[in-house]
Amino acid sequence: MLLPVVLAECVFVLESFYEPARADIASALGRLISSPGVEIAEVTVHLDALDRYKATKAHFVDCLIAATAVAENVPGLDLRPGLSKIRRRPRGN
């Protein structure tokens, strides 16, 4: 079982130390959590958060909050300035 905090830490380490494109991070981690034998709670929420991360300049954790809010139908969630922008579905989804 992959804990969501581990996924967030993977994003942080990759973007901080290796500096690949956000799309590359999202793609690689999306493949990882979709792989057979890898389990993560609410995989669709995490895939949505990775899509939001790829499509915006927001931190992954903010994208995860937005994806969770949408999945749970929580209206008006604005913890940080600009969070409402990432609550919208990324283009192409």
C-alpha cells in the first residue's frame, strides 16, 4: 500500500532535486500508481491531482486538496489564494 504522503514526497523530491518537467513527473507517478501490484487509496483522486499538477503551477498538495474537494463535492474550498483555479478540471479531461 502506497501512502498518499509518500506520493507527495516523491513529487517534492523529483521537482526539488532532479527538476524534470512537471508533465514528466505526473506521467511517471501516474504510471506507478496505476501499475498492477501498487495500491493507493482513491487512485482516481490521485490521478486527477497529478493531472492538475501537470496542467498548473500549483504545488502537488494543493492539487490533491482540489481533486479531493471535487471528488467529495465540497463547494467553495479556498485554503490558499488561487486554489479555486485548480479546482476546475484541467483541459483535456
